[in-house]
Amino acid sequence: MGSYVFDNAWEKERERLSALERYFDPGTIRVLDSIGIDRGWSCLEVAGGGGSIARWLSHQVGKEGRVVATDIDTRFLEALTEPNLQVLRHDIITDELPEESFDLIHARLLLEHLPSRGVLLKKLVSALRPGGWIVVEDLDWGPLFAKPSLGFVHPASIQKTSERVARRLVAVMEAAGYDAAYGRRLPGELLECGLVDVNAEARDRLMWGGSAEAGMRRWTLERVRPAMTAKGGISTRALNQELANLANPNNAWRGLLLVAAWGRRLGKAESRTFKSRLVSEAHAILDHLRIVPLFADCSPVELETIASAVREIPAKEGAALTKEGAEGSSFFIIGRGTATVTRKEKHLAQLGPGSFFGEVALLTEGVRTATVTADGPMTLYELDANGFRDLMRRTPAVAQKVIQGLARRLQRADEEIAVEGEPFEYPRYF
């Protein structure tokens, strides 16, 4: 049995955790919100890492409630300033937990790394109040090891190297006691603990090279580089190639399957109401906002504020969503359907669910440089300039992060000009 692979003392661990939060937080928040968290609840966030979920929980329970965020190393959690949030240095393996004390307990990417997982899960369940909920999230690497692999890597030319590196990463973690199949067993584990109302979801989403989310995989590989390239592992050349692939915005991956499982403890207390619709449109929009470069620095709570200013609109087949040469002031995200982008009647691209266009119109209210036409019936999410300006006035913190996101993108544009030696169009469509 080895030691835990990742620890907060590593110099780049904050960057790794930030990327992890960007990738996993939207889905985690959807699940937690579906529980029906009430003001006044007492919540436990185990191994809180960077603290994004602990912060979100503290806003949900209000000043009447409390959140306890634990970790072996609390250096990142100590930066949180919410008045109803308590940070506690705590080892879930050796330290005690108060019984029947919490309405909600959440642990993400934790139990899969620890010995005696079943014992620890029962320890967490015993800390629930009667009627309280526990949500556990861990990975299932099964798609990677299926034959043929069920993961998706684009382009196909990088798939072999990418899968070799990923399998070596799993082997390194397994040498330290990791269970790569724990995620798929979570529902059964909760049932064995005597919980009721047990349910689960498995989710993953596309990860593009060069994105903030891709930093999660990049920093993870850097963290375990010595073990990855040790005798019997992969070559330094293969690892470096995968790191270069992760930096290329033309590459994409899917297949990092996170299983979220939840259940309720029986008892005399009145059972909590579980929302019947797990993924609402209001929360699905957060997934889309998170990948927009303009909002890349915003926290989950700040993204919720932005989402409140977004309205859902329908579009009929053939509708011109933007017209080349016409003035525009709205930003759009595609919820359902597809659209075609043209310039001077030349086909440029087809956009699908999750694609966005028009972000610069929020800032410039300028002339559109391309025409975007609905291929069929569509659902779009629109943020217009008036709503955006009002949002910036009401929430200075969001305004500052939007400016930071814009500055970063402009810097990237300058770098691409320097590399390519050709004019750079920013944005491509607006």
C-alpha cells in the first residue's frame, strides 16, 4: 500500500484543483441542488480541496446554517471567508466524526483513493442526521479499459498515445491503493449502508485541448511524472507528446466518467423532499457558461448570477440568428439544435448544443462579421447588452473577472499573431 498520490503541498496543486473544479463543479452543483438543500442545514464537505463546493454550500444554507469543510492540508480552504463556513484540519481515516450531526455530507474523488473504503463510507453515514443525505462522487475508468476503448479522442492519430498515458496514470494510482472501478460500485455501496432513496448518475463531457479544464489532466500528469516514466512505465517522449496534445485547441477527449451516487438515512426525522427533475434548464446553462472564455474566471456562484440574466428563446428553421454586416448586441448559447455559420455566402462551420457566439457584441455592440442560420427548430439562451450592463453594475466582482477573461483572450490573440504571422480575427463569429 502506497501513499496518497496528490497532496496540497505540491507547488502546482492549486492550479490542478482549479482546473478540476471547472470541469466537475457544474455537475456536482446540479446533483447537490437536486437534493433540495434548505436554509439552516448543517453540511459537511469532506476533503474540500480548493473549496469551491464548500463556498457554494455556504450560500445555499444561509446565515442560519453552517458548512464544515475538512482536509488534511487546509491551506486552500483557509482562504475562504464565508461567515457560516468552518474549516477543520481532519483526517477521515484516523479522526472521529460526530454522529448524527449533518443534514448533508459530500465527498468527491476521495474514497476511491483510500483504504477500507467501505468502513469509511459507513463512518460518514453515521455522521448523518436521521433523514439526512450523502452524495459521493468517484470515477469509473471502465470505458478506458474496454476493448475497443469506449473513450473518445480526436483526432484519431493521437488516440493510441493518449490511451497509453491514461492507462499508465491509472497504474501509478493503483500502486498507491487506488480503486479504478469504485465509481461504478457506489450505488451498491450506499445500499449496503442501509440508505434509502438511493440513486445515481454517470456523466462526462468533452474536454478541449488548451482549455482551463484540460489543465486538470495536464497538471495531474506533471504531478506524477517521475512515477509515470519510471522503469516499466511510459517514455518521457510519449508523456511530453500527450502534454503537447493537451495544449492543442484542435484536440478533444471524452471518457472521464464520474459517477455521483446519493442516498438518505432512515430515521424519525421528516424525510427531505427530493426534486423530481435532476437536471433543470436553469442549471444546465451553467455548464455552457463555464466554457465561455469571457466568463472563465467566474466562480460557480458568480456563474449562477450570470445565468439569472439569461433568457431562453426559440428559433425556427431558417431563422437568421445573426446577419453579416448588421449591428448586434446579444450573446447566444445553443441549448438544442444546430446552426450554420457563413461569411460572404461561404460555409465556415456548423454549431451544435453548447456552442456559443456573439460574446464580443456584449462589449462592443458592433457589426456582426458572420451570418448564423438555424438548421432546424432550436432552443437558445440569450444574454443581451442591456442585461449584461446591468449585471456588471450590480456585481463588480463579476465585472472584474470578465475584464480579466477578455484580457487573457486578447493576449492569446497577440501570441497567435506572433506565431502565425497572419492577421487574427477576434472573435471568429459575433
